[in-house]
Amino acid sequence: MKLRHWMWSLALVFWTVLGSAAQNFGIEAGSRIGKIELGISRTQVLKLLGKATASYALEDKHYLGDLWAGKGTGNNVWVTYRNGIVWQIKVTSPKFSTTTGLTSQSSLSEIRRHHKNLTRSRFFKTSGEGYAIDYYDDVDAGIAFEFINLKASEQPKAFEPYAIIVHEAGEAVLPDDSEEPAT
């Protein structure tokens, strides 16, 4: 009886390890989010993630992108390509985390503890209802943190964590075309 119990326990551990290995929720600044790495082709991304929910173009910047929407969960993945190669990756799911434990829901104070050289840029989303977006970008590391304020006109300081973006180290985060720099 003890042997059977031990074997079931071992099988459970084995399946747990296999299941977690199949899911990759790691974020490496300037490198990757999950299985998607900067520098791989759009074809490789589509093989890994399947058909995108939507595709988009950033008009004046010669960039194309794909969006995988999380069916009502708000957990989305955006992959932006330059010449068919992954240039930037953005996730909203808090399942993804850096080696220091930062997620898309980390506070600005948590982020600043690990990233001392953040540059803030503010944008206003002009499509739809419109809202404010702050990017806190560690350009040298290749990672940015997006905070949004859906009530910018009523509560100008009500920014909430929204997404993590990995981009090429040394290059600034690339905002959406519908985002205008705030004055």
C-alpha cells in the first residue's frame, strides 16, 4: 500500500513539473516574455501562439503587430514586428513575471526598487473614449511598465498598473499610433 501511495505521489510531482515546464511565464528585460523572444520571425510567433485575434499597423513607423485577446479576461498579448521580426512584446496578464517578481500589476514603488533609471513619458489615447497612459521605461535594460488612467480628466493622478513591455535594450518603448504625446 505504501508503495502504491508513493508511486501516485511521484506521478503527481512528475505531471506538475511537466505542466509548469510547458507554460513559460518568465519575463527577461531586453529579451523575451514567455516563449516569445525579440528577434524571432512573425511565422515563429504564429506557430507558438496560433492565430491572432487581430492585427494592426503603426502607420508612420513601418511596424506591424498582432494581438491575442484573452476573451473577456483582459489578459492580452501584443507583439509588434519590424520587417517581420519581433521588435516589442507587451502583456497584461499578471501571470507573467520578471526574475525579481514584477508583474503587470506591480506598483510604481515596487518597480522603482528594481529599476533605478526609469524615464516617464505620458501619452493620451485619442481613439474611443480617450485616456492617459504613462510609460516608465528602463531604456538601457529593455523593459517598460505601462500605467493607465481611464479617468484622467476627473482624477489626474489615478494611474493604475496595466502592462509590461519588453523591447530592444537601448531603444525606447514604441507607443501605439493612437497615442499622442501629452502636453
